[in-house]
Amino acid sequence: MQISIITVTYNSASTLETTINSIREQSAINNIEYIIVDGNSSDNTIEIIKENKDIISQWISEPDTGIYDAMNKGLKMASGDWIGYLHADDVLASKTIIEEIITAISTNNINALYGNLNYVQENDIHKTVRHWKSQTFKPQLLKRGWMPAHPTLYISKELFLKTGGFNTNYKIAADYDFILRLFSNPETQSFFLDKLIVNMRMGGASNKSFANIIQKSKEDYLALKHNQVGGFYSLFVKNFSKLTQFIKRN
């Protein structure tokens, strides 16, 4: 089984090396097709890519219209049986996690898999700020604002193509729109792997500023309405549930 893992980069030199190393260290490295889609970076990102080309199956660097355009490009490039995304600020949580994902896929009749995620400090990926623990999917969860952590999601290529790529009309919430489409589809047979899959650095696009948070909420609401899943209640519960994920420290 081949797993295509796609990393989208743009001036990502400060974090990309650790992302690539988390791929390099995988026990199932021979089962990984690793793809990097760069948005014409002007820092040292390209040099880092070239230095690690021994484990990079394909890469391109060219202008794009944003992260979701680049993610769609990666989808078109992927030739694996299953597809997942690992962002340039993120790392796989353990050296065996892709092997564990492959085992779960092989032993269950599924076409989508997801797990748990830690938000970690931007300067120290060993310090967890927020733990996103997921749960087994039930259709009614979508109306309550539920979604799995997108960076933990692995989908069969066949189902990915049926669902369609990311709607680039959304600037921040195209991943949420995609998840609503995916989990509203009765053909989706998902599996919750109760394992930590990804450590994600804090400071993503949706949380960089108050304006981005407002924009994200607007786009989330539009995605809910467009997919006929819910409305303001779903959006409220979605955002409120995040408060319970933060780690209490003495």
C-alpha cells in the first residue's frame, strides 16, 4: 500500500526541516510517496527541499493563489492508494504512526481514517498547548460543529476524487467545507484511530489575528449552510468545544 503525503510550503525554511525529518524517520518510509508543493518561496525553502530530495518523490515550485490551490495541485500529483497532508509547520507524532495507519486501513473496511492532534508551542514542539481528541463519527455530530482534525485525515484516493478537491473560494475554511462534504457522503466509511497522529505548531492562518478569526467564522457558517448541515448553533458549539481542549498547567 502506498500513502501519498503532501506538504505545501511557502517561505517555510524555519520549520520545514523538522517536517521532512518526521517523514524520513518513519518505519514505513518505503510505503510513502512524499510530495512537496511550493508557492515560489524566496527564502531557503527550495535549498532544504533539494537537500532532502532522496526521500521526496515529487516536488514543484511555482506561484499559486493560496494554500488550497497548492493543496489541489498536490492532490493531482499524488499516485498513492491513500492521501494525507502534513503541513510545513507540523510533524508526525511518532516514528511508527504511518505504519499504524496502514495496519488500521488493512484490517478495517474503510476509505477514510483520522485520529488525534496536539497543538504545540511554536518554538518547542515538545510542549503541548491544546489536545484535540476526536471520536468515532456519527452523522448527528456534524450539526454539533464536530470535525476531525484535518491534518490527521487520510483518505483513499478514490474517495478523495469523488469528494472533489478544496474549494478555493474559501480562503481559510476550505478544509472545513471539504470535511462537511466528505462526512455527509454516505459512501464514506471512516475509522477513528485513537492515536496521536500529528503535532501542529500554534499560529496557523485561521488564528493569526482577530480579523482572521472573524473571517474563519464567516466562512465556517457559509460552509455549514452550503452543505445544508447546520447554522449558528453548529458554529457556536464548534468554537466553544475548542476551549475544553486546552491543557491546564499548574
